[in-house]
Amino acid sequence: MEKMDVLEYLKSRQNELERVNHPFIHRNLNFRYLYSYGVGVLALGSMKSMSELGGRFEYFMECIALPKEQREQIVVDINNHFEFRLTECIKILKTKEVQYCFLIDLYLLYNRAEWSLEYCRKVIENYVEIFHTSEPEIAFFEEFNDAAVKRDGRRARDYYHRFRDMGFDISYKMLRYFFPDFTEEDEYTDVTVFAGKTFCLDKPTKIQGDIIVERGGSLLIDGADVTINGAVLIDGGRIRMKDTRLYIEHCERDSFLTVRDAAVVRIENVVMDCNGQCGFLRQKSGRLLIEETEFLHSVNERMIEFYGTYAEFLRCSFSEGEKGFIFAGGASQMKIANCDFFHANAEYGGAIFSDSIDDIVVEECSFRSCTAKYLGAAVYFKHFKLGQTVKDCVCRDCYPKENAVFNSYGDDFDLKIR
């Protein structure tokens, strides 16, 4: 009986495991409800569409994570408050990114229609008119949709290139949502991002040479899979990495990313593989905010050297650091929480070395197989002072065991040695 219960549970979770997250799953609930309402006009607006598209629309609402009570409210509002809710919906469909994704969701439903084709086509035409969508944009969505239905990747790429050559842009993430088998790869050689320009990487990309971001320029790496033979220099510009995998094929510099002058560096949900070529980051000013990121295989320098004002590492993992992982210098303030450090080696501070005169907080972290030649297998504080905290941390197989953390006051120290 217990085995059957487990099987039933796994079966009930099957749809969740197979579900593709909607691009706007992380938007607020009000946005997701109004967006879903607008899509629901196509799926539930006629008896024919409701009968053949209701199941697919239910799947869409799972993908966008709309709560059950909100799903039921859509039917009520379509029947009783149609114009009012539709007016609210149109207000949130105001950017090209949102409108393009909205049209994709309409086409994904339209492709399932047989009896309600005429109704669905009319709904799409009305939305396109409301959005003031241009003829080239309309043609792109119709042609790309046809290629997606027929699983014709070559035609899909041709339509995308033509669309981009006309000056339009749609993210790779959106195209993959529209046509999961769609693939595209960019190649660049020695990129300079000038003031007022944004260089965006959002797809599989190969780069030969360096990326230099000048003051006033921006580098955005979002949803990309990047292989690079070179390095990145931020000289007064901006950089953000998100939902990305970055592999360093070769690098002549000690650190792959050098930030000489920047206000904020943000890195979220990134896999950063230094491939035994270099360290990852040397930042001399500004703030550094890193979440949910995996750092792998650094040599020559620590994975990260930070001399700015404030750095924060949340839920990150560090693995294989030949010269250790994190260095805090100057007057930098730092918080490191819920992070895992595995297999680091250094003379002092196997995983973390602080030369900062400001506060350093390390909490709820795990140190495994971290080694210091002299002192501080896990953490080494150069200055013996207040404001250096190691709390609720665990140290496993780290050497020397007798001083896993060096130069911390007893009240600011809670480390379990295993």
C-alpha cells in the first residue's frame, strides 16, 4: 500500500516535471493574472475554443504558475466583467517584450485549434491592431510559427535573421519558448562597447578576443551559453550576468573579468567555469551582488578579489580553487551566506582571506577539503578586530584542523569541525 502511495504521488508530479516554465513566471501575481486573462480571451471566449483549447490553456496557467482561485476567476471575469478586465490587461501589455511573448502564447494555442480557427484568427488580428504591430512583425510571427509547427529549423533561422536585419529584435529565450528545437549561435572577435551602447549576449556564443566596456557602455549576458578565448574589462561601464553558463577556453590575464570602475556588478544563476585558466573577478570599486552561482576551476589567483565598497554572496558554490576562492581587501564590507566551498588551497585562508578593515560576515556556510599551508584552513582574517563574524558554519576534512578560522573573537565564532 505504501509503495502504491509513492507511485501515485510520483504520477501526480509528472506534469510538473515536464512543464516548461513561462518566461514571465517570476512576475507579480497581478501581472500574471491579467496576462493570463488576455490569453484566456482566445482560449475561453467561444464555446468551440473552450471545448478544444481548455486543456492547453490549463497547461499554460500551470506554466505561468497562476493559483487555482485565480484560474477560476478568469472564467467569471470573461463572463461578467469582460471589457473592464480586458482594459486592465491591455495596460500591462505595453512593452515589445511583453507583446511578443503574448503573441507567442496566442499562437501556441492557435496551433491546437481546428473548429475554432476562425475565431482564434480574429482574436489575434484584434490584439495585433491594438498593439499597432507593424506588417514586418506580423509576417515574422506568422512565418516563424509555420516553421515551428513544421519543425523546420533552417527556415526559422532564416526568418529570424531577416527580422533582425530589418532592425527588430526578439530574445533567444522567447524564440526557444516559441520553438523549443530552435538553435542559433553567434560569433564575435574583439568587442568594444562604447558609451550609450548595450552589448547583449542571450544565446550560444563563441568569442575570440576580449570584450572591453567603456564608460557609459553596458554588457548584458542573459540566458547565454558563452565560450570565450579572452577576457572582459569593465572600465567605467556596467555589467550584468543572469541565467548563463560561461566557459573560458583560454585567458592570458590572471583574472577573466577586471572591473576598474563600476557602480554595481550583478551576477545571478550563473555557472562560471574558469577551466584552469585564471581567476574569475578582480573588482576595484563599487558593489558586487552574486546569487545562486557556481564557480569552478580557478588558478593563478583567487576566484574573486574584491576591493570595492560592499560584496554579497548568497547561495553560491565554489569548487577547485588552486589559490583559494574569495579575497576581501581595502575597506570592503562583505556578507557571505549559505555558500559551499570545496577543495581550495592557499598559503593563508584556504577558502576566504580578508585584509579588509571593515566588517566581514560569514554565516551558514560549508567548507570541505579546504587547506591552508600555514593558517586559516577555511577563513583567515589578517586583522584581529571586531566585526569579523563566522556563524553556524561547518568545516569537513579541512587542514590544519586546529585553526580552521584564524583571528576571530570567540563571541563572533561558531564553527563545527568534522
